[in-house]
Amino acid sequence: MKSIRFWVPALISLLLVFVISMVSIFSYQSFKSSLDERVLLQLLSIKKLKRVQIEQYLDQQWLLFDSVTSKLIQGVSEAQLLDSMSPTFQKNCLRKTLPDSSRSGIYDITFCNQERATSIIFIKKINNDSILFQLIDFAPIQEILLERTGMGQSGESYLVGDDYRLRSKSRFFPEKSPSSITVKTTGALAALAGKNGYDIIEDYRGIEVYSAYHQLEIPFLNWAILSEIDLDEVSVPLKAMRDRLILIGIITLIIAITASLLLSNLLLKPLLTFRVRLLGMARGNFDEAIITTSQLQEITDIFTALAKLKRSINQAIIFCAEISNMHLDAEYHLAGEYDELGKSLLKMQHKLVAYDRLEKENKIRSKSALIEGQEKERKRLSQELHDGLGPLFTTIKFKLENLKIEERELSNIKKMVDNTIQEIRNMSYNLMPPTLSDFGVGVALQRYIGLSNESTGFNILFQDELLSKNSKLNDQINIGLFRICQELINNSIKHSQGKNIVFTITEFKDRVSLFYQDDGVGIKDLRTNEGFGIRNIGERVEVLNGEIVFTSQEGMQVEIDIPLG
């Protein structure tokens, strides 16, 4: 296995070589693209300028020719035209070259010239039998093409005829006749086919050039104009930039290798010290001596030991602390396949969760059974009071009315019996209101509040928001809500030192909510002042799988949510 002294410089160097190469290639390509675009646009401008100048020159010459010939009434016949030509023009060639019916226009008659000099003729038809003509001086056009401003050392603009031969002189072959040089390049073919544009192509010399090409817009004169400059000349700054980038890359690589060697030597000793200490801690020996080495395997050992140590110890400590605080939903992630400590802790957690769930279920069942037993007993006692003592005292009242007792004494005894009957009725209602099972908790609370307002002096306001139809409240929830409200009202009457109580019961689709508030002194510390009544309320909410929140700011507020269904 290679040493860290080898891998650090090697990896850094490889990374830098890759980065520098990518940056250099991108810079080079960007510069080349910009240069190509700039040169081609420049050639387009030059080509357009020369094309416009040539077309303007021919237009001016035609206008001058037209203005002169328009004053002439009689022209010459085709035979007279041929006879008037100098010996340098071939008569048979001219006969074939001249247009049928002698259409007026500008014509290329270069190949009728025995000297192969570029020749242009203007012809204007006078009538069916006669025409007017003029040979045009090509020298001004050649001067326009030889103007090389912005063309560099190898730039050239030239004309190509429809026979793919030069019509203007080549600056590279000045001794040759233009018509002896064939130009079947991509640009010439495209321009003569009516396609205008620019590209990097091979010119008629077989050399790569930047080329801009266009067809002259002159009727009967199918010529193309091309402006070109050698690729090698334009590439001089590009090659210089490439050489500079290579030199910068080599210098940067040398600096990087040197710096990485220094960095690896600087980091090696502390890394090895960390390795020895961490391995010693993993084995439980914190006094192990430091051994220095320079093998790459040690780095792997360091981070492996560090990861195991951190995950195993930190997670175990945190997880155990959470479990000890009965936060049984705490998460623990195994450090690896061989994290036996973590596996044992997770097994312990699963068993504690199962035990806690079972304990809560048993506790709720016990409380539910106890409350259910209490309610049955209350119902029985309420029924006995109502059916037993109630009629008995009523009978006593009737008998007393038939006894011969002083009116004053009889009135006192009757009042005492009436109070006793009312007290028995109140006791019976408190134990189990008959309206609770018949009409629900809303009606039962309205009746209970009416009795409480009369006997306690408290102003109790109850808002019933229960559904009148399709209510999901069963007997268990009705009884539970009634007992909770009963406990809250009794607690406020006994301890709040207030005068007003407001509470609302609202039934939703999935839950029923109770909001209760009094204007008393509240409870300073609910944990230390949790009496039997509050514990009883909490147990009933727990049995109904609900949630309860006590707050005490101005008076006491209680919010309870009980799920339905």
C-alpha cells in the first residue's frame, strides 16, 4: 500500500492538472471562437464593402452608357458589332456568347478574348435589327479588389465567374491569367448557387482560410465575390496564447507538487498522533505511547476508529440518557454491522416500549373500570334516593298536614321536609342526572347549571355547540364530559374566589372540544397544587384518549379535546 507521502502530492497534482487543463481548454476554445467570429465578421464587412463598390461602379457605368446611347437613334447590327471588335476577340465565340434577341444588359465575354483578359460588355437593344454596345474598363474593379485594408498579410478579395475561374488577378499568382485559375471551393460553389455566408474552408491554393462569399446582384453577370484570409496568419495570437497556457500549467504543476509535498509532511505527524491516541481509546487504554508511521493504512484506521468511537459512545450515552428519562421514542443509529452495544440498546428499547404500552393500556383499563363502577354505583344510589327516600318524605309531608299541630310548628316541620326533599333531589341529580342518558350532556349541564346558579351565587354561563342531529357522543363521552364539567365548576366554586364561569362544548366531525374559564385567582403551580379533583379530571380525559391543557393567567383556563369515532 502506497504511503501518504505519495498519494497526497499525486492526487493534488492530478486534480490541478485536470482543473488547469479544463480551464486552459475552455479559455483556448473561447478565445478561438471569439477570434473566429471576429475575423469572419470583419471579412463579411470587407466583402460587403467591395461588393457594393463593384456594383455601384457597374451601375454608374451603365447609367453613363444609357444616358449617352439614349440620344442615339441608330445602332449597329450584330454583324457590325462583331466586325468592330478588335482581333483579340474571337468572332465565333462572340456569336455564341451574345444573348438571343440581343437583350440589354451587362455580359461577361472573357473567354472570347484570345488574351484571356477579363472583359465586360454593355449591350443595349435599340430595335429588332440594331444594338448599342460598350466594352467596360475592368481596371477600376481590379483596384477595388486589390485594396487590402483590414486584410492582413495574406488577405485577398477576388471574383469568380460562372465557369468557376477567376475574373480578377490572384495576389498569390500575379503572373498567371485569372481565367487560367480554377476556383471550385466550397465558398465559390455556394455563392454561384445563390447561397451567401462565411466559413473556414480550403481556398483555390488548398490552404485553410477564413472565407466570406456572396453573389453579385447584377443581371446576366453570374459572378461571385470572395474575401479570404489565411488561417495560419490569424492563428498566430492563438498559438501564442496556447504556448503561454502550457507554460503556466507547467509552472503551476511544479508549484503544486512542491506545496503538496510540504503539506503532506506538515500534516503527517499530527495525523499519526491522532491515530495512536484514538486506537488506544478504542481499546480502553488512554496511556498508550505514540508511535509515528507514514503508511496510508493508518489514515483509514484513524477515521474508522474515530467514526466507531463517536457513534458508539456518543449515541450510547445520549440514547441511555433519553431512555432513563422515559423518552422511549429516542432514535439510535447503528455504527455498523458489528455494533453489538447498539443492537443490545435497541432490544432494550423495544422491550421497554412494549412494557410501557402494556402498562398504559392496563392503567387506562383499570381507570375505566373504576370510573365505570363508580358511575354504576352513583346511578344505583341516585335511583334509590329518588325511588326510596323521595316518596317516603313526600308521604311524611302529607301525614304531617293531617296531624293536629300548631300552625307555626307545622309550617317549620313542612319547611324542613321540603328542604330535605330538595336536598335529596339535588343529591340524586348530582349522582346521575336522568336527563344525561335521555337527552345528552348539553341538556344535563343546563339543568345542573340552573341548580348551581340558584344555590351558589355564581354566574355560570354555558354555551352548547353540540350537534342536534347525527351527534357521535356516546354514553361514555356524555358521562365523562358531565363529570369533568362538574369537577371544574365545584373546583371554581370552592377555590377560585371568583364570581363568573364561562364554558363551551363544541362538537366537530372528528372531535369534541371543551373550553372552560373562570375569573378567580387561578392556580399558581399546577404541579404542587394538583388536588384530587384535577387528578380526577386528568384520569377521565386519559380514559377518553383525549388531551388537556391547564393555563392560569387571569383566572383558570382549561382546554380539552376528545376524539370521536
